[in-house]
Amino acid sequence: MILQLKQIFDIEGEIKELDCNIEAEQLQDTYISQSLKTPIVINGKIENRAGIVTMTYSCKFTLYHICDRCLKEFNREYVYNFEHTLIQATNTDSDEYIVCPDNTLDLSELAISDLLLQLPTKILCREDCRGLCYVCGQDLNEGECNCS
């Protein structure tokens, strides 16, 4: 979703509301494209306060996972909040700001990038998952095994 931001950059006090969805087809072979159970719902706003343009938004979605320890399948809902300062151009190479060339911003690309950096690297069905026995494969969440 390409946002046109010229009016936001030009008028102090201007606000643009964000309300859109990213479907699995738009994710193009990323990790979450195969496991996305619901569209990614984005809500937020872009606001020009005293000439500083900030964007705050939240993403809500559900992913299908297989636990890294016990191999059980489960779905988990995620809600993440993000905030960025938007600028039209910069002379430095900094991650502190989001540069919007030609007063445009690809919201889908930014949101997907933010999500991929935020998702956990180890996926567990629950915090205290005990996993499988290394010898017999018994799920230790369901009971002890007889291995020594």
C-alpha cells in the first residue's frame, strides 16, 4: 500500500489515519507468508506536529506454528506497536528515520520489515515447554518417560 504524504509534510497539524490489511499473497515467500492464518491488520496514524512527521501504528495477526521443543502445532495471535519518524530526504545513512522519497511510503513493505524483526526466533507452544525425551521421544509435557 503506497501512501502519498505530500499534504502531511506540507501542513502542520495534519493527520492521516491508517486502516488497512496485508494479505498472505503480498508477503512474497517470507517466513510468515506460509503460516499466516489471518490478514495482518494495521491501524494507526501519521501526524505532523510542529513540522515533525511521526507515524504510530499497530499490527495484529495470527500465525500457525510448530513448537521448536515438542513439535505440537498451534496458532498464536500477535499484536505489535511501532513508531517511526518520517522525513523527505537525508544526507546521512541512518536507521533513525524513514526516508520517504517523492513524498511516498510503502506501508506494506515497512510493516513487513518491522514484523520480521520483531518476531521471536524460538517458537514455543508455552514458556515452560519441556520438549521431547532425547532417547524415546516421549512428550515430557504429558508425562515422564522411563529412560535413564
